[in-house]
Amino acid sequence: MKNKKIFSVLTSLLSVVVMAGEVKVSNVASAFSNYKKLNASKVLKQSINIGFSNVTGNTETYSLNGKYTFSVTMSGYNDNPLQVMFDTSAFVTENNNVKDNEEYTANLALEQFVVEKWLVYSSVHWLRNKFRDYDNKSSIAAGVGKKLFDDGQHIFKLRAGIAYNIEEYSNDQPDENFFSFNQYLEYTNQLNKVSALYVKLGALENFENFSDDYEVLAVAGLTFAVAEDINVNLEEEIRYDNLPPIGFETTDTKTIIKVGYNF
């Protein structure tokens, strides 16, 4: 069944690739461009990504995922880049008319470069997924970061900070509020003019139970342009929670295929 679902998605995406008449440079490179000062200008970028699969026959299965991203870069402190970023996503799967996963997220972040390659950031994160026992999982974070390396093809970015977390559960488990130490590492490899590979690693540790209460998120993906302002994104996500809500597994995985439009 799983192979049928993947085949269905790939067949749909292949038709998009075949129809693309002219392949041009994607927005991936500009999204990770070299540090530079801005002359009080604004750079606005938006994208919409949608993925869908449907399998019929012995079983009836469908999945739907969508994501909207928005970012604007402007002149900030001492004419250094200030970037405002927002994204929201939805992920729904259904098997034989029974919904077995439904997740919604929203993220807002600000990054202000203060000296070359060094930045400060603040962010707000929200997640809702009752199939993982979260009525509300949110956090407010702040910290520092640095672009460790950027030669135009390989980019390494690192961030670390403190977050205040709120976890409200769907079952009778008591809600939790706690401070955590957060870390984030991002690597991007601009493979060529139309494709890029990326890896993102994130972790948090609860200050009240540092060694046992922690989470790790790993994301690996490939994005490539198939036409002007149109791209295909393949992504694998693994999320590990060492102390998940009572009665739930420690590990969740996602495989996502999306077609995106940049504007």
C-alpha cells in the first residue's frame, strides 16, 4: 500500500516535470546568500507548497499537506540585515475513511545581524496534533546565532538560546510549563543552479530534567526547480521525544513530497 501511495505521488509530480519547458534558477540560492549590508531596501519572498496523494483499491488512503512561507529582509540595526520570517503548515492523512494524523503548525521568527556573521534572534512556535496528544504545544525563544561558513555553495548556520515552553495535552495528563536550552544547526548544499540539498538538526533540553527530558528533530530534504518560480521538494522528518506524553511513542516520522510556487 505504501509503495502504491508513493508511486501515485511520483506519477503526478513527473507530469509537472515533463511539462516544464524552461528550467531557471530557484530561490534557494538567494535565500541563503552571503551576508551583506542593505541600503534601506526591502526584499519580500513568499511561497506556497502543496502535496497530495490518493490510493484506491484494496485500501483507500489519502494524504494532504500544505505550507505557506513569508519572509521580508530589510535594513535593521546599523544597516545590518533584519529578517522577519513566518510559516504555517497543515498535514492530514486518512486511511479507509478514518483520520489517523492531523497536525497544524505556525512559526514566527526575527533575525537581526549585529556584526558580520553574528546575529540575535527571537521566535514563537505553535503546534497542534491530538494524535500526538498535543492540544497546544507552544514556545517563545531568544538567543544568538552565527553563519559558520558560506562559500556560495556550502552554508552552515548555528543558533542557540533559551525558550519558555507550554505543553497542553489532550488526555488527563497535567499540562507542563518549563524553560529549555535550544540548539539548531542548518546545512545547505547548493548542488547546482536549480537544486539544493539541506539538513536541519534541532534539539531542546528541559532545564528541570536536563538528561532525561529532551527532544531531537532531524530534517533532510532536496529541492529543485522545474520551471520559473515552481519547485519540487522532497523531505524526510524524524522527531524523537525521550519523554513523550503518557501512552505515546518516542519517535515520529514523516515523508513529504510537495510542489511549490514562489512569488
